[in-house]
Amino acid sequence: MILSTAAISDYRNLDQVLANRYFIIVANEWLDKFPTELHQHGVNLQRLKVYPNLGEIRYALYERTDK
């Protein structure tokens, strides 16, 4: 399983990141809550699990649904 973050510091790697099946989404300063589905950069994601906060970090596991 390959995990990626939603924030990409170098967009030259965007295609490689978006090719992954699983994504760790960090909600801090981006989302108030984790929606069941996310649509970003033409990719559809389904929430699989919301994890307990790691300190101040809020994150969840999503799976790509459009492959």
C-alpha cells in the first residue's frame, strides 16, 4: 500500500501521486470534517477510516474509487 498526502510541494510529481490507490488526507487548515467522498484533481476518493488525532493533526484514510 502506498500512502500520499493531499498537499504536494512539487507539482511535477502530481501524476505519480495521483496514480496511487490509497491516500492519507490531513484535514488541518483544509477541511472542517472528513466527507464520505472527496473529488480533487479529477480523482474520486472514498473515506475508509478516520484516525484519532495525533496531537493537533487530524487525518483519515481514503481510497481511490475511479480506477
